[in-house]
Amino acid sequence: HFATELPENLTAFRAKYSKVVGYFGALAPWLWYDVINALIRKRQDIGFIFIGPDYYGGADKLPKNADNLLYMGAIDYRILPAYAINFDVCFIPFAPSEIARTTSPLKLFEYFALEKPVVVTSEMQECIVFDEVFRGNSTESLSLAIDQALLVKDNAAFKSRLATLADENDWDQRARAMEVVFQKLKDTK
């Protein structure tokens, strides 16, 4: 992924901002657009990159004319890591809701595999079970969480822990866990 040629708008944006927070995934109704917009306005020192398909007008809910925002649209999943390695901090900004409380986003483990610190909204119960995940429940607390994440983004021990968490939650591990469940169901018949 380090050899993938990136578009000029991404390389120019990355050169402009020494700190970049990124999200990849659907720009869908479950994102917390009010807080995302407030963070983008508040943190002019940080570049924010959003990558993903626009579901139901989500891209239109991002701020217009914000110099520190780059929305890239959908990217081929095979080269997505080449884009995401340009993030310093990864972001999962789901709005407080039942979706946030019950979703276990696979992107969390993809972010861990990138060895990038992750900031999520506090209601994301499946994410905050990991001590390594930073969280907030408002513009201010998410801004502070981003600052905390930036402090550890280059810490070798922290990055190693994220890599381990990614390995412990890969598809092979998930399949083995499900195999045990299916075997128990089979044995009870």
C-alpha cells in the first residue's frame, strides 16, 4: 500500500496538515453530523478526511467550504489502506442512538490493523470495551480525545497493541469462535 499512487488532492491535503483525522465508511444517517461539523470548525489545526459512499445525502451534511475537510467519495476497497495510512487518528463518529449502542463496526479492527489510534463516540459500547479506544460524547470531549490519540500515534508499544488486537479479531479468529458455537448447537441436538 505504500507504493500505491495517491491522487494529488490527498497528497496536497496531507502536506498542508501535520495532523489528520480520518473516517472511512458510509456517509449515512447514523453519523453525528452536528458534532462532526462543529469539530471541523473548531479544529482548524487538523485536517479531516472522509472516505466512503454517500448514503441518503450524508455528504451534503458535511460542511461546505471548510478548508480543513477533504471528502473523497467511495474508494476501491483494495486500495483503501493506501489512503487510510495517511490518517494520524481514525474516527468513528456515530450519533448517540440505538445503532451506536449496538453496532460492532468491523472498521474498528481495520483501523487497529493500520496501527492508528481510534476515537469514537461514547455510546459505541462495542468499541469502548477496548481500553485503547479514545472516546467522547460532545464536540469538546471528542476534541480532547483526538488530542490524546495524537499523543500516542507514534508510540511503538501502543501500535503493537493495536496490531495484536487486529490479529486477535481477524476473520480466522471469528470463524473459530463461531465454529465452537455451532459445534455446541450440534451437540445439543
